[in-house]
Amino acid sequence: MKVQVLASVMNEEPKALAGRMMLESDAVIINQCDRLDYEEVEWKGHRLRFCSFPERGVGRSRNEAILRADGDICLFSDGDIVYEPGYSEAIAAEFIRRPDADMILFNVMVEEERRTYWITERKRVHWYNCGRYGAVSFAVRRESLLSSRVMFSLLFGGGARYSNGEDSLFLKEFMDKGYKVYTAPVTIAREIGGDSTWFKGYDEKFFRDRGVLYRQLYGRLHGLMALRFLLAHREKLCGEVPLKQAYRWMMGAGKNCRSAQ
């Protein structure tokens, strides 16, 4: 069972990136830069396919990687991810343990203030709790991914109109088509701390973008889920913006989100 990393990066070089990420598997790397190029590199017995494109956008990059994937298990990644030794074997072992799983979500260590989840048990993921997981936690059977025809939105995420949420939309659509997603309490990587390409604080844009995302994710329940989100994270989210104002921004944006469809 071959695990293959599908990474979206910016202005990188193959071997420097592979060394920093501590890659121990094949990889398809989509490099957003100022040139159009293709290079294959051998790295510690593994094949790195390094594709450079001038176009920007994390959703576009992940889709380009999916189209070029040939591994059994696809593991989404970014340039700020550093993998744990033996990650490939650990991921394969979880799919052997759970043969009915189409996708398994894993732990990736991040700074405490940016952490949205931490997996402590093996269980099924459902529509109402899929919004907390980032794409770098996703490991998916390529056969299931291709048959689902699910791709990443070009309207959400870094470099897109709406600042984040492409991973949640991808996961929700995948499950809506009947594919099974589980969690595994296994840490496969850590994120290198640094400035976010999209997060500029809990301001009006943050809440409006989140409102559009929630309308896409939850439909008629988006108001209830927005309130649940704000109440659950009130201390962190509403330090400068009152909860009522944040909720109004989320609901106002959610009502006018047809342009996001």
C-alpha cells in the first residue's frame, strides 16, 4: 500500500523542500511560482514529481496534484509540514486496520492558539463535526477519491475570494456522496509556526467569510451552527468584536452567498 504526499507549496526547490518536510514517501508537489516547469527527483529511494505553475490558489494546486497522483493512499500537505519518522507505515497500518475506510484523519501538531481539533479515539466523522479538520490531516484512498469526483473549491482557501474552508467543503461533499471517513489517534506530522497567508485577525472579513462557508456547509442549519461556533469559541473569537456583531456579520454574509456557488 503506497502512501503518496500531495503538497501545495510556494517558491520551493525539490530537495530543500523534501529535506525540510522529512519526506519518506513518493510525492507530487505543486509549486506556485513564476515559471512553468516539471522535474522528477529521486529522494531517499522515493520519486518526487515537482510541478511548477505560475497560477495561484491552494484549491487549484491541490486539484492539480490529485490529477497527477498514482499512489494507493493520497496524503494532502503544505510546505510548512514536517513529518514524523515512519508516517507512511503508520498511515498504511490504519487503513489495514479499517478496510472499509475511504478516508482517515490524523493528528498534525500545531501551535495551541491555532489548534481546531485533537483526535483521541478512532471513530466515524459526521456532517456536523467535519468543519474542524484541515486538509493536512486527510489521508484518502485514491480509488475512492477519483470515483467520488470531489475536488477542492476554487472560491475558498488561500489565494481565493473567501479566506478558508476549502478543506471542510471537500470533506463534507466526500461524505455526502456516501464515502466513509474515520479518525485515528496517530500523530503523523507537525506544522512549522509562521505567519498565516490568510488569517489577519478576528475581524469583519473573518466572520463574513465564515458565514458564507457555513451556508455552504450546513444549508438551512447555518444559523444554528454559526451560533454554536461562536458560543463554543467565544473567549478567543469575541475579544474585540461583540458576539452579537460577529453573528450579524456571519448571518448577513450567509444570506448573500449565491455568488459562492
